[in-house]
Amino acid sequence: MKKLLLATAATALFAGAASADDVKLGILLGFTGPLESTVPDMAKGAEFAVKEVNDSGKFALGTVTTVNGDTTCVDATAATAAAERLITSEGVKGIVGGDCSGVTGAVLQNVARPNGVAMISPSATSPALSTAEDDGLFFRTAPSDARQGEVMADILTGKGIKSVAVTYTNNDYGKGLADSFGAAFTAKGGSVTVSAPHEDGKADYSAEVATLASAGGEMLIVAGYVDQGGKGMIQAALDTGAFSSFYLVDGMYGESLIEAIGAPLNGAIGAVPGTDSPGATSYEAAAKAAGFDGSNAFSKESYDAAALIMLSMAAANSTDSKVWSTKVMDLANAPGEPIMPGELGKALELIAAGTDIDYVGASSVELIGPGESAGNYREYEIKDGKIETVGYR
């Protein structure tokens, strides 16, 4: 059964317990590919949590080190090869990742499950991952796109938008999000004039835009990637005059899009996972002081994924994924002492003392049934070339 947490015999708690040596943590993200402008701040978020734990001196299982692997976001063969290297050659004891949904599912089934290594993804959002067989080894600090689709429908109907065209990247992520949004928007009385895929990596998207334009709609919903086809679809729509109003999904969030498109993007709206919680505020401030952008998409979720892996290892007194993974849900949810960013050392002290913790973290972590975030979103609008927050949902 999905996420069934089996009771673990006391002797098993110490099976795989690490000596005071290096404990390797894999960071498996798309360092190249259609999210390459977003991934650096995600990786830095995970590394920030590792540094915090190491600096505390309270992680009894050893010194945590990180090893990167590149999923490319879209190439399942490359992603599984990278994951295989992390596990079999580098000996990682857990993985922050993958990032994009299709490659994450491939890594889970072809590498993580066969090798018994747990993953916490900060950004894979396909609804299909909620029901994937995982042997209790897969979690997400990001919400499912079933939730994002509902948020999108709420935002658009709240603005009086009644008809939209949808373009989505032709993979698990794009199709799942387009379907979730279409169902939610239709249920609220809206009309999707057309929902059509686009391929990444093309030089010319005029044919795809022509299909969308012929169907019409008050706005174009772009469910793609910020550094790839999604950007190309927006530019082609503007060049042909087919659409001038856009909604951007989480994969389209980033300053690089504004830099590429310029002033015509003003007025575009969207939403990305985020909260106005004290944890989010403190994380962004700490990240800024450390030299990276903690407000960037999925940076908070990456910090939280790494933190949960290390705290779960501490709670299990083991680096064995089959053991520490049984602690994730307990640590991520109430009851317990709330733990915010910057308090990982405190969390380790409480765990060592046998005190329950409730890991809140940077993204207000609350994991529901299948081990995924319940889902909070930051609504924004692009004004005068800048991303401005307009609310939270």
C-alpha cells in the first residue's frame, strides 16, 4: 500500500547506522535543460540545509556531503544514468530530487526502488506520482498539480476570465497539469477552447500558435518550461499577434523569462508554490545573506527536502533509506515542537532527547496521504519588468 509505514523492529533501527564518517546526499536536478536558470537556487537551498546541519555539530551519524547529478529535466535515460551513478558509485544514502516529473518517475521505478534508496523531490508535481508504486521511498515537498490546477482555476475565474487556450509541454508534467486545470476550470463554468501540446527545443512555434489562435480565448495558459518551449510559445504568440495576455504555471517562473521577452510580458499573471509564513521570510533573508535567491521557484522546497532527509536519518539513527524513510511523515507533521529554517541544530537536539518535532521549514511543510505537500501558492503579476506578489492561496 502507498506510504504504508511499517513498524520497524528495534534491531533494524541500527541496521545501516553510519559511523562518524561522510554521509553522502545526492542532489539530482536539471542542471542543464529547460529549467537550468531555476535549478541553481534549488541546489543552493539543499546545500544550505546541509551546511546548517554540519555547522551545528549535532548530526551524530557523520559529516554530510553532497554529490550532484544532472537529470536534464527531460531525458529519462540521462536521469536514470545519473541516479545510478549517485547510488552505485557515490553511495548516496538519500536523494533530493528529481526535479521534473517524467524523469523523477523514471528514476523512482528504474533506480531508486530497485536499490532501496529514498527520494524527496522538491519540484516534481505530476498527479500521476501520487499513486506511483514507491515502496515507501518517495516523498514530495512540492504539491501535486491536482492542487495547482484548482488554484489556477480559482485565480482566473476570480478575474472574470471565461475562456482560455492552453499550450503544454508534451510530457507527464505538462499533460497532467493541463488536464487538472481543464477539469477544474470547466467545473467552475470556464471554457478551454483548445488544449494542445508543444515540443521543447524547436526554433519555430508558429504552427502551434496558429492552432491556438484559431480556437481563440481571452488568455493563453502556458504550461511549459521557462528556458524552453514555453518561452518560445509566448514569443511566437506575441510575434503573430495571436495572444497578448498570458498565465504562467510554476515551470514558467523566473527572471530569465522577463529578460528574454521584455516589456510585452507585463501584465502576465501566474502562481508558484509559496507562502507568506515566518519560515519563508526568514529563509529568504538567510539565503540573500548567503548569496543566492531564496525566493526563486522551489528553492524553499529544496531546503526542506534536504532537511527532512537528514532529520529523518537522525530520528532513525540510521542512514539506511528503508529505515529513515519511515520517519519522514512523523517529522513533517504535527504534533511536535515547530522547527523553522535556521533551527536544524535545535531539531537535532530535540530528536536526540526523544522530543517530538513538527518540521515546518521554509515552505510550511505539511505532508498529506501520499507523502506530498498539501500545497500553498504565491500569486504574482509581472509589472514594469518585475515579479510582484499579489496574494497567497
